[in-house]
Amino acid sequence: MLAFIFRRLLSGVILIAVISFLAFLLLYAAGGDIPRRILGENATADTVAKKAEELGLDRPLLTQYFDWLTSAFTGDLGRSWFTGELVTTSVTNRVAVTLSIVIGATVISAIISVVVGVLAARRGGAVDGTVQVFSLIGFAIPGFLIALFLVLVFAINLGWFKATGYVPLTTSVAGWLSSVTLPIIALSIGAIATVTQQIRGSVIDAMSRDYVRTLRSRGLSTNSVVYRHVLRNAGGPALAVLAVQFIGLLGGAVIVEQVFAIPGMGQLTVRATTLGDIPVVMALVIVFAIIVVVVNLLIDLAQAALNPKVRLS
Amino acid sequence: MFRWKATAATIAIAAIALTGCAGGGDDSGTSDSGRADRLTLTAIIGPTSYDIGQGAEYGNRSPFFQAVFDTLLQKNGEGEIEPWLATDWEYNEDNTVLTLTLRDDVEFTDGTPLDAEAVVASLERFRDGTAPQAATLAGKEFAATDATTVTITQPAPDPSLVNLLSIAPGLIQAPSTFDDPDSATEPIGSGPYVLDTAASVTGTTYVYTANPEYWNPDVVKYDNLTINVIEDPTATLNALKAGEANGAKIVNNDTIPEIEASGWTIEANELDFQGLLLFDRAGTMAPELADVNVRKAINMAFDREALLEALQAGYGTVTEQVFPTTSVGYDEALDSTYEYDPEGAKELLAEAGYPDGFTLNMMSTAAFQTTFDLVAQQLADIGITVNYTDPGTGNFITDMLAPKYPATWMALEQNPDWQLINFMIAPEATFNPFGSQDPQVDEYISTIQNGTQEEADQATKDLNAWIVENAWFAPFFRVQGTYAVDADTDLEFWPSNAYPSIFGFSPKN
């Protein structure tokens, strides 16, 4: 088990190193004249050249990458070229914001999906039909449209929630709830639609299996069969879908954070990549890669715990 | 099922409880000091660095700097220069030495005195740094002759110097922070507000509290100031409608009717012009442009009113001049030099030897596709085929100034006269990348720099007329810069900056 975790972490580190190098090359390929972008049209050519030197952009590409890499290993990710902020501060502040929204959306979509998915699978008929229709709608409507609709109704017209901005949990619990509820709902809907379908399918599939018939023949209640046995078997694939959803939600957060003007990783990613803020983009690439590696590892472990037949070795 | 009902009830109660904390419209009550509690603004861009040597900038970044720093001089609502940190300023006879007298009662918020030494250090930091306007102080020497006297010595007269001291180059930062890398995000100035770094999120939310020791408390109308950077126009609109801001910079003029319908007041100015910059006036890259008739024909090809309507929903004013209406050189009559006349333009092209037109290489960029399509269409109507290349967003200005194209569409700021001349007309100007030069232009420029005020004003008028007559540019219109304020707030909008002065806001009583 430990050997498995160690191997996965090691391959994760190699993966991250490769990704960081590719990201660096891509950023330069797409780059354009970053000092000019920082300074705008008012700057003279001399000032632009001076800025390039200040940022170290006049050095060879590989030297720049190597310098970045060695600094990164010592925990120094530099400062944003466009805000002057320490990249570590920048990213740390925003990770918490995005994770609170994405984890919130994941938990809510997991709970609702299990309840609705099982309900649809067990009841069938009109209930199942309704769930199917709503899933399809939830799946089809783009997240940003849902977000815009929620802002219009619940923030602007009813004034129940904040339309823009983020209040940290430490500042005010009510304020935090007011700022994250709509983004979480906007993010959840698509995920609920997908995961509900997965759970429904898995439960229907499991219910027709021999072991269910055996359990029923022993006189176990339907509830017991479904919640103690069927869900356990259906849980594996559902968890895998949920993990993919979680990573997908990080992408969805990009749009939702723009609509709600929330200072999360999504907003930072959009801003930093559009501007060419290389120190920030590099840090974000690393953080996203770490999250993906860790989430995948956790899912493997969870699946093993759920189903001993899944061998980690 | 009962549990579900209970859960639903809990959610409903939570939602009702939350209504108490949503929205920010209840912040405008005035306090005992005669000030209102909080002013909340939205901006479209944040500061790149609070270190004035790296990031000092006005335009859309001005409120961030104005909040924490003072400038040596200040611009009032009419755009006139007034005393601020400097109470008095005077030139020597040949306008090469400017002597400034400073207030003696100003301290930085870290307790160090703001004296002549600090001012000199700050000016030098700006001059030697990499802020966008750093070059405006190039070649100038600064000296503190006593605690409250600073002299600025320059090799030649600079008619823009006094104006510069009222914007970014005139910002004074505490020298005690020069060696601190955190000064990029933790500014120390002597300004009306102090940045609350704990409550701020760099790049997104800037929270300030009034400086209790400010030397000029009468101009500070709010105990707290928050500036939220919102890049997305829809999110800005949502913030307005939800009452989460008192003032907002509006980038999309199409939304003006919707904003006004929501009870907001629109304040407007006109700072930028959009149009073609006909750079290659000597015809080194596009020989056709060397003929003034070709440049005139290009000017006649554009239906400026239609372009303004199509591209800016009519918000703005058509113009054929690069000098702004606030300039002494501006002449309204010049705005009808080139009537929209495609047939006349074709005749001029034929006279110039291009009866079948020609092909012109220009740059495009996806963000302004409609503009580029319309420009190409109007030029096609007179026989000029436009061949567009998209250099990629990050290279647009670089390739323009390289220069890689004989002409280009661009939106440019209409600065005060001397800055404008050195920005787009003088042989060395940034936006004169082919170095166009003409003895007549040189003479006008020399008179503006060295002549009496009267001579300089006349030369500015003559220069503007010459530039229009010789069609160095083909401006289309000045774009309306738009700012919206809520019903609780009064605003006196600066005529000469993209973002209002933070001293221009006051609570309505």
C-alpha cells in the first residue's frame, strides 16, 4: 500500500516537472511582447527594454526556466509581473477561495446525485422520467447561463445573495455564505446531472445482479440491500465520475468566478494567462497538476477501501 | 419526507438571514465628521506595482495611486493645475529651472517627514525606474536647496512638466520603502487613505481607511474607500444593479441606457480618439502614402458618423484632429476638412496615379474585428484593398512601433499639447515610428517649446491645422469615456483622465 502511494507520488512529481517545462515553452511561444503589455502604449522603446532586463527576459530561454525551477525548489516562486504580489501569497489566497466553491459544489452534487439517482433507479416510471428530463436540461445548459440567471433573480431582484465579490469565512460566516452560495449552485447543476445519471445506471445495473437476488431471498429489506450493498458496488464507478467532475469543476470555476467577480484561481488563471504573467501561470499550472495527482490518488485509495477486489498493487 | 421539509425550512431561514448582509447600498449615511462611511468603486484594472519606480501610472490606474500618495501639484475639476504638496512653483527666465516650494506640515504614514530630500529621492526613483512614463523625466536633475525647496533643472524647456507633476511622475513615495520589495503591494505615502493590506486582495480588492493625520482633511469625504477590480463588463453591470458599488467605470457604452434606467447617473468625457495612423508619410514601405492626395483620399473614405454609430452606439464625437477639444490648438472648423466623399476620394487617388487603387498592409486584432471589417469595407469603396495581418494580441503595439506596417488602426490618448506632440508628432515621438519630419513642423514645435505663451499657443494652432491639412492621421471619432455613479453619490468628473479623481466623489446629503 505504502509502496503504491510512494510510486504514485513519484510519478506525480515527474509529471509535474514535465508539465512545468511544457507550460514554460508554450507560454513563451504564445508570449508576445510582455514588457510592452505591462507598460502600455505610453512607454518608450528604452523603458520597454529596461523592463525586459528587469524581468530577466533578455536571457536565454533555458536559463530562465532553470532559474525558475531552482527558485521554485526553494519555495521562491517570484512576484507577479502585473501586480507585484508574491506568487505564493497570490496563489495561496486564491486556492482557498476556489476550493471552497469547488468542494462545496462537489459535496452538494454528490449528496443530491446519490439521493436522486437511487430514487430514479428504484421508483422508475414517472419519477425516473422526470429525473432524466431534468438531468438532460442540467447537462445541456451552460454553467455561465445558469450563473447569470441566478445573479439576476437571487442577487439583483431578490437581493438575497451577493452579485459580485467574495467574503472570507474568517471575516463573516453569513457574508461568506452570501458570496459562495450562488457560485456553488451554478457549478453544481451540471455535475448533479452527470453524476445522477451515473448512479442511476449503476444502481439499476446492480439491482439486476445475482447477489441482489440472493440478498433479497434472505429476506433483507430493500433499503438495506440498496444502501448497504448495492451502493457500495455502484460507489466505485460513481466516485470515479465524481473525481472527474471535481477536476472539471476547477475548469468550470474559471467561468463562474468571472461572472461573480470572485478572486479565485479561475479568475487568476484567466488574467495571468491572458496577460502573460509567467510567474503566476507557472505556479497555477503546478497547483492544478498537484490537485489532479492528489485527487486521482485519493480516488484510487477510496475505491480500494470500498471494494477490496480493487488491488492497489 | 419530514426531514426534507425540515431541511427546506432551514435553507429558507438561512436565505432570509442572508438578505441582511447582501448589497452595499446602506453605506452612504454621513458620520459625525461630516463624511460618509464608505465609498465603493469598481475599476477595470489594478496597479502593477505601488512602487512608483515600477508602476506609477494614471489613467485607469489613477485612483489606487491617488488614494495612498500625494502628487506635487493637483488638477482641479476644470483640469487646471493647483497647489498641493507644492504651494508655489516658478520657472527661471529661460524655462529650464523650475523651483517648487513645499508644504512643511506633511508626513508619510510611517511617520517620516515629507521634505525636499524625500521629494528629490522620489522624483529620481521615477526617472530611473520602469514606470510607463519614466522617460518623461529623463534628462532632468533634481535638487533640494533647503527643507522645503526643490529645483528641477532640464536641458531644454518642457511645457508639459507642470502637468506631469500633477499625475504619475509627481507622485511622492516614502523613501524609507525604496529598499523594501513589499512596497509593490504595501505602499507608504502621505495620501488621504492608507491601504488595509489585510482586508485587500491584490489585483482584485483594495480596501483603504482614511489617513487620520492627513494634512488636507477637508477634501476627504469618506472614512473608508474600497476599489474592486472587475474586468468582466457583465459583472460590473451586476455589481451596479445589486447596489454593490457607488461608482463604476463603464467600458461598454452599449450598456448606458440600461445603466441609466437603473437610476444611475452617467458622467462622461472624451480622451481617446480612434482612427488610422498613416505612419509611412515618406512612403518607404507603402510608396502610395507619400502622396498627400492619397492620405487625403483615405480621410475622405470614412463615413465617420456611421462608424461612430456602428462601433460606439453613437457615444462620442466625430473628429478629424488628434488634438483634444481642451487644447488651444483645437479648431472645430477643422473637423469638416474631409467630407465623406468616396467618389471625390477616387478622383484624388486617380490624380495621384492610382486610378485602380492599391493594396495596403495593416494589422488587425480579434478584439476589434468589427472595426477592422468596417475600415476595410470603406477603403475598398475607394479602391484600396486592405491586407490584414493579426500579429497576436501581445504584439500589436510592438509590431506597430517596430514599425512593421505603413498604417494602422489605433485608439490613442489625447494628452495635453506638449505631451501629445512628443507622443505622436515630433520626429522622436513613440507613435511616429517612421520618424516623419518636416521643417514646418519642426519650426512650430520649436516655437511651442521656446516661444512666449502667446507665440506657443499660435504655433499649436498652426501645427494642428498643418497636421490635418497634410493628413498625417485619419481620425474617426473621440470615444466617450463613461463613468456611472449611484443616486447617493455626487461626482465631478475630471476632463483629462480616464478615471475620476477620488476627490471628485462626495456623498449626497
